Amino acid sequence: MENFILIFHFLIAVVLIGLILIQQGKGAEAGASFGSGASQTVFGSSGSWNFFSRMTAILSTIFFVTSISLAVIAKNKTVVDSVLLPELEVIPVEPALETDLPAVENTVEELEIPQ
């Protein structure tokens, strides 16, 4: 079922991209008023706005539904094992090693701050 939804999701994405790429922008209709003959289209004198906008809305809705269904399927298949998340181990603290650095013996309260 997941593979079917994934293939359908991919096909809808490709068709949606193609549909968006063949649409004309808003400025493309201005040339029809100057006699370029662009108003005579395959989709009639009303233009292709209704057809393309309706198909884009339908395909984008299907795309979002398949996206959500794939996310739900992926969430339901996720299993967290205790093997992957071991309990925290207690690391024994060893005493500090001898260093050449001098030890700080005064605490913050004991330091005198000039005013």
C-alpha cells in the first residue's frame, strides 16, 4: 500500500509541476487587447484560467492528502527499541590527577574587590 501511494504521489507531483509550467502569467493576457490573436485559445474565449486553476487546485489537494498519508504510514512503522537507546551508564569519577597548575584556594566570597 505504501509503494502504491508513493508512486501515485510522485506521478501527481510530476503532473502538477507540468501543469504549473504551462500556465501563462497574468501579464500574458494584456497582449490580446492589442490584436495579437491570443484570445482565440483552445479553451474558448474565456481563456484557460478556469480549467488550469481548477486542475491545479484538485491536484494540489490530492498531493497534500498523499503527503499526509505517507507521513502517517511512516510514523506508524517507526519502532524504537531499547537496544537502540541503552540506559545511561554511570561513569565512575576518578580523583584528579596531579598537574603543574596551581590550585585555587580562595573562593569568590573570600576575594577582596577594590572599590
